[in-house]
Amino acid sequence: MSEKVTSAGTAFPEGFLWGAATAAYQIEGGAREGGRGPSVWDAFCRVPGKVYGGHNGDVACDHYHRWREDVALMKSLNLSAYRFSFAWPRIMPEGTGAVNGEGVAFYDRLIDALLEAGIEPWGTLFHWDLPLSLHLRGGWLNPDMPNWFADYAAQIASHFSDRVKNFMTVNEPQVFIGGSYAEGRFAPGNVHSLPECLVAAHHLLLAHGRAVQALRSGARSKIRVGHAAQYNPALPASESPEDVSAARQATFAACPSAELDPLKIMWSFSLYHDPMMLGTYPADLLARCGHLMPKIAEGDMETIAAPMDFLGLNIYWGDPVRASAGGPVRVPHAPGCPMNSFGWPVTPSALYWGTRFCMERYGKKDVYITENGVPLCDWVGADGAVHDPARIDFIRGYLGGVRRGLSEGIPFKGYFYWSLMDNFEWASGYSQRFGLTHVDYATGTRTVKDSGRWYAKLAASNGASLDSQDSFSD
Ligand code: FCB
């Protein structure tokens, strides 16, 4: 790996969380069991051509039945925390109204087993599986969405906040508004105009703020609330002050191109996170799209900016940028640069720059890498093992960025590898394997990969074994 970011010698702080992440639709299966209602992803997967190979999450990793085995797996990996999501349609099959006792009981069992195994449960309220009936009532375009989401959040608080202490409201607004409403690549799959997308974004932001309040006011013990942001930071092409400042500017541009490109705007980071963290929409968005923005009622921005306890960042890679007289310029990745099976570049410094830029813009606060990981072409070899040295190298490199941040005072508190196990990768179906554990989808068999065994050692040593060259391949 060419990019060097390691600040060797910096120790991970005591209590640093070594976690892994998943999401309900991607692993649970049991789609028609236990009173679960349909979600937009159940419907989207049935539309020909939308999901690779016509795959769907009906069975996925069958975690709905194998949760006990999966908690034992986490324990064998020495995880100190596990990030999962509640399936809204399992808790409230219609999205509003009646609560499904069987759904609540499923998460009760999971949470109890995690606690018994000494693993902190970290719950995300919404990881894209919107109840289908809410979509049929307009989904994120319906001004009632913030109320519906707040009601759901109140249910989560009342049932689980005695045992779950860390909640994330929404996972990656850019994807379920940008990737869905602007692009149509993800469920529900309808393409909307820029003004409609901005309405959806505003409702989503209000829903987030209302959920923060509902979680806090309904909490049965002291809880912490944050969210998980999708983030592809711009990376300075060199560490010259000019390039660093160009990368910072590019990272937070809400309207990065000369024309008003709905995709670029709806995928931008600051569109969502400036309102959440600063209580204002980004200045460049207001200057260029002010006339397209929805009406913002009095009090909306205060609701959206309800204070959070931590920052959760989902970072997979960044793109290099350099300074020029005309503003930041994208620098192409070098020919032959390391790439994963998705075609995403491997850029270990992304965790460092991405977090540093956020701390500078939004102020210092506890930060967790709520997702980071790599898909590779893994399979179970003739020796019965899964040898994935590139994943070990990936995690080692990216954690080097965390270590550099720690050495400069960034309060990194934990890292959640995406994912605990191979799973349903949305529009890419089962074609991408991100897991520390291999899943044979025909039999449900889990096989811990070499990287999983390496990560277990890393977690047990609180990161001290990061530089060990042991690849666990024999
Ligand atoms: C993130 C999603 C997660 C998974 C990873 C690879 O954008 O939050 O569900 O699909 O990408």
C-alpha cells in the first residue's frame, strides 16, 4: 500500500471500542416472519433489473434465526461493541400505530445475549428499510415523516434504552435521499426533481432532530445519541497548506459543479451535516439553490440541530484534490492504485483527513468510525480457511490514520469494521463480500476469515498488535 499514514507508537486509548457493524435488511432474513411488515427494499428487490442477479434479503444471512450463533461469533472475535439496526417494519409493521411484540422480543433477545457476552449494543434506528406503507403515503416527501419517525424513536427508547446506551438515528442520509430520490439506484427507486429532493432532505433532517429529542425524553437510563454519516472526504494531494485548504473546501462544497447537478448536491456531505451540527444550511447551497429550497418553518433549524453526543463517520475512501488558482481540482487516482472488488480506491489516509476536517468545522467531539471496510473476492479454500491478507493490510493501513489522529488530539473512541459477516450489499446483491466472516448463503455456514482472527487479536490487545506482520494465513 503506497499511502503512509501510520503514527507508529501511538497507543489506542483505554476503553477504545473494537466493533463490527451490520444492518437489519442486509443480514436478518426472516422477511415474512414474526409479524414483520414489508419494507421498500422488499419491494425494490422484486423490480427486474434493480438488484444484481435479482437477489433479495428474504433470507440473507438468516441472522433472524441464527442470532445466538452470531453473538457467539462476535464473542470469539473479542468485539467490545456491535452496531446493528432495528428494522422499523419489524417493530411497527405499518410504520405507525401498532407495535409488533414479536419484533420487540427479537431485539430483546439479541440485546440480552450481547450484554451477557460483554458486548455493548449500538443501535441504529433507520438503516434504509422504510416500511412500505409509509412510502405509499409519500415517504420522505410527506411532511408527516418527522412525526412518524419521532413516534418510532419513542418506541425504541421505551423498549430498549434500559439496556442500549448508544443510539444512532439515521444511517447515511446521502444514500437514502441522494442514491434513492435523486438517483433511483436504491429503494424506493423513483427519480425526483431537485426541489423535491430538497424537500425530502428537509423532512429527513427534521425527522433526525425529532428522533434525537424523542430518544432523550423517552430514555429509561442515561443514553448517548448520534448518527452515522456517509463520508468521502477530499484528500490533500500533498500536505502543503494550500492543498490541505483546497481539500477542506472541496470536502464541504454542497454545490461543487458549475451547473446545478442534483446528484452532486444530494450526495454532498454539508447539505445534511451543516444543518445537524451547525443549525444552518451550507452557504453555497443557499446562495445557488435558495430559490429551490422548501419553506423552512420557524424552529425547524433548532429542531434539526438538537445536540448530539458523538459523531459517527462511515468512511471507505477519499479522492485527492490539489489547490489551483481557480479553486480545488480533483487529481485522478494514480494508474494501478490499490482497488477493492467494488472498484473503490484504497486510501488509508481517509480516516485521518475525514475526521480532522469534521473536527475543524463542527468542533471537537467524541468520534467513532461507525463503518469502514473492504469487499474482496473471498472464498473458502481447499484447506477450509479464507485467506484475505489484503483485508488485514486494509484495516492496518486505515487504523494508521486513526492513530495519527489520536497523536494529534482527535478524540477517536472506537472503530466498527463493516461488516461482521458477508451480507446483502443492496443493489449489488450478494456479489460483494465485506465480512470478517465468510457466509455460505446456500447453507448459512459462517467461516471466520484470516482477517477475523487477526482482528480478534487486535481487539484483545487494544490495538497493540497493529504493527505485527502476522497474517494468520497458516
Ligand atoms: C454503506 C452502508 C452499509 C454497507 C456499506 C458497504 O454505505 O451503510 O449498509 O452497504 O456501505
